[in-house]
Amino acid sequence: MIDQKFLTQEEMLEYLEKIGIKKSKSWAEHARFNRRGPKFVRFGGHVRTTVKYIDEWVESCIKEGASHD
């Protein structure tokens, strides 16, 4: 059984804002299209992500930023 909640795009943006990262709906759509944002899965016509995927994406951005210093 899957023990993680799948978030809608709006819930993802709310979660990011809660952890201090403000992003727009258009950013989310472009990031998903260009595969530059959190991983996502499709259920029929619905796009979903998880807190784990979001946290992994944030960590990869932090590591990427640190490697440029």
C-alpha cells in the first residue's frame, strides 16, 4: 500500500510557500514541461507530486547552488 499523499499542483505550491519558496502557477507548469521542477506522476489526466519528490527537488537545488560557489 502507498503511504504517501499525492498533491495537486495547487497543494504543491502551498507546500513550497510554507517552506519559504514562493512560486507561481505558470512556473509550476513550465517547470513540469521542461522537467526542471519536482518529479510528478500522472493519474489519467491529473498531474500529482509528493512531499518526498518536492523535498528531493529542493535538496538538489541546494546542492546545485553550493557547487557553483
